Amino acid sequence: MNLKSFAVIASVLALTACGDKTPNPEMLKGESFVASGNGTDITLSFDANEMRVNGQVVNLYNGYYEAEGASIKFSPFASTMMMGPVEAMQTEQEYFQFMTTVESYDLKDGRLTLKNADGKEMVFQQVEATAEPTEVVETETVEEAVVAEPAAPAAETPAAQAE
């Protein structure tokens, strides 16, 4: 092999190694992530079938997202309105505000990085998706199951006693 052929092959291999590193939005579908902010866990899950997200900080939240290439936008989130520790509530509000400013993302090695135009970023770690709340989890033994006591019979009413 001459030097010219070697240079051409090396160039092709180098360009192939520099291939497109743009994230694929399909990789987000059905995935769940967690981050910690001021000691508060922040969860973020992407729906497998729709362009929806949900999660929890102090409150449960949900919303929509749009993604194309490395660009991503989140809708303002709807959330429950429970109170929590002051620091956790502040973290939640900062997170909700940040998410409306996110413009891009990167997903590598189980780490989801969300970035906004100001250069702020938030890094999530991928976790195994949890069971849907509507899913019934069966227990293996009776001791593990919670058994409800039968209700006490209702007291007879005076009309029933007269009969």
C-alpha cells in the first residue's frame, strides 16, 4: 500500500469516527431520569407513546415537550399544590422556571444534560423506569398483603327493630 492510499483510508476512517453526534429524540421515549437539587430529588420521565413528560419534586407535575435533533422545548408544567420544606419548594420553583427556558439536550452514557440559552445546565442520571401507578403489584405471601377487616354490622335502626 502506498502512502497516498494510506492517507485516503486514514481520512475516511477519521471522518467516520467524527460522525453525527446529534442526539436522537426517540432515545428519550419511555426513559426516566433523576437529579438532585439542594438535597431534593427531581424526577423526569418521558412518555413512551406521546410527547409528554411527568415527574416529581415536592409535587407531581406533567407537561409536553418537543424535540428535534439536539433541540428540545418544554411546556409550562401543571402540578399538584402540596406544601413541603421551604428549600424543596424553592428548588421546585427554580426547576419549573428553568425547564421553560431549556433549548437543547444531550444524552450520553445514561446522563441527560438540559441546557438553556444563558448557559445554565442541569444534569440528570438515567434510572430504571418505575411501574405505572395504575399497575397492580402482586405479593408472594399472604403476610405481605394488607387484609382489610370486615366492617362491623350496622346498628339496627328503630324502624328495623319494630319489625
